[in-house]
Amino acid sequence: MNTLAQIDSYRDDLIAWRRDLHAHPELAYEERRTAGLIAERLRALGLKVHEGLAKTGVVGTLSSGAGPAVGLRADMDALPLLETNGFAHRSRFAGKMHACGHDGHMVMLLGAARYLAEHRGFDGTIHFIFQPAEEAAGGAKVMMEDGLFERFPVDAVFGMHNWPGLPAGSFAMRPGPIMASLDRFDIRIEGKGGHGALPHESIDPVVAAAHVVTALQSIVSRNVDPLRSAVVSVTKIHAGDAYNIIPERVDLGGGIRCFEPAVRAAVKSRLAQIAAGVASAYGARAAVEFGPANPAVINTPAATTLAARVAGEIVGVDHVATDCAPVLASEDFAFMLEKRPGCYVFIGNGGVEGGCTIHNSSYDFNDEILTLGATYWVHLARAFLSSHLA
């Protein structure tokens, strides 16, 4: 790997920062200690620092001469998960854990900011965007609503996520959709409660709900082109609290994931139709509500080509996948890519044999890739600011 020698020289600092953040996880919109440490380190490097976008977001700005502007983004929040690791830097707070590697993402970006502040080597402006509340809380959307790109204009924006199972020392990306949209839904099915021994005098919402859950699975198999991806998952069922009472209602919840806006719209429409129709067939009523949603993460082809070239120069082209399989998980960086061109890439976190993937209580970020990620950010920012894309 062709990492920058100066970044390699402060590897120990990066590891210490990452492990400190891992030991002090903070959930969405609660990242006050985290934001304070980031702002402090950016100011010490001489960057202009703005705090408070989306409550706890931080933007550090570094300018050198006249030129275009680029945004580099890292996410900040932890997950509500009890960590089961036993190492010294495990979470100090029960029920909170950096199980997705955001601790590493922040430090890779801080490492790049440190190098660029010391060495420059570009003409233009770099905005280092530290975003809160990525984990299903819409922090990117709130930053946009708070005027992120109006206050910190960029010509493009780039993101990166570690990926267990992808070898350390490698990158993966693709033009077009790389992560799915997510639409959360709640379905309330109302019937008529009664005695469990007298079901004929009731309208049983449990039976209706069971058939709704089954029928929703026909959307992907019968309403979506088999060559286009979609997932409909019911993940919550709540009804009743007694063995001998038919409840008044059942509450269902879940998510829809797609890569294409047209498929997304069709699946949402069909879900509402099926829920209402199936419930009605059993004498019940269904009401569907769609909650907070993320669009698909869609990479710009030109920006993806640039990101692939930069990654290839660092790790070799044989270690860069430029047409990786898209992932049906979602990521709210999509809101930024809706407004500006850019690219979201995966950086290999190493194998999962004997370990685990993200969102697992035994996960830990691989410290060996901190300098690689920081090097990628440095080369990418410089390449973009000197390219015809800017």
C-alpha cells in the first residue's frame, strides 16, 4: 500500500484517537463529547470550525488559494447495542457501542485534515464534514435542512464506509446505485375485540394481520421485475396481552428497500393496496403510514471514475473493485448525493472469519486501515481540486 509517510508517522496518534472514541460512544444527536473533541483537534490544526449543524455536527474548512470546493464526510454516532468485547477500549457505557466503525471513519478524516493542514498541496477549499445521527436518525437530511451546502458550498461530496469481509488494503465502489433506499412503514389493523372462545362475535385483527404479512411478500415476487431488486420486510408485530382476549388491533412495522426510484414508488403503492384489501377481506381495516425515509445512494459516474483512479494509485488497480455488487442496506449520505455529484466507497476492514460484520456486539474497527483511509482522503481531495470535474 502506498500510504503517505507523514501519515504513517502519526499512526499511533490515530489509533489512540480511534480507541478513545470507541470507548466513549454517543447515540444520534447526543454526540457532544465526540463533536467537542473533533472541533478541538480541527482548530488546533488551524481550520475554521463551525459547530451545531444538525445539533452536534461539525464542519472544518481548509482553504489554500483560489479554486473549487470539495466536501469529505464522516459519520459520528454509535448504535444502541451492548458491547461484548473484552479489550481495554471497549465501550464504557452499557447499551451504547461503535458497532459500525464510525469511530474509525472520523479518525481517518481527522488524519487527512492533519496532513492537509500541514502540507497543503492543493488550490481550493476542503470542507471536512462530520455528520451526526446516521444510524436511522436522518442526520444528513437535517444537516441539509440546516443549510450545509448553502453555508459550505461544494462542487462535489464524497463518503466512505468500512466493510468487513472486504480485504484490508482494498476498495470497492460502483457508478449508479450502491446502497438502497429505505422506507419505514407502520400498518395498523383494526378489528373488533372479544372473547377468545367466541371468535364469531369478533373481527379478529390477528388473523387479518397474518394474511397481510404473507400477502406483502408477493410484492417482490409478483409486482417487481425479477431483474430489479427490492426487499419488503415486516420486522415488528404487536398485538394483545392476554390468552383469552381477541385484541382490538394489531400493529405491524417494517421496511422497504430498493435501488430505483420507480421501483420504490411502485412497491410503496402496492403495499398500501394489499394491506387495505386483505384486511377488508377479513372484515378489518388497515391504515398505512410511511415514516422517515432514505433515498438510494447513487454515485456519479465521473466522480466514481476519479475515486477508483485515486484508490488504484494507492493500493493497486487489482485491489479496487469498480463494479461491486450494490448493498441493500441504506445510508443517509444519499441526501447529500441528491444535491451534489460525488461517490461513496467501501474500504476493506478485513475478513470476518472468527470475527463479525457491522452492527454486531463483537465488532471492532480495524486500526490497520486508519492510515490507508486518511491517505485516500488526501489523494482524493487533491485529485478532485485539480481535475476537470471541479
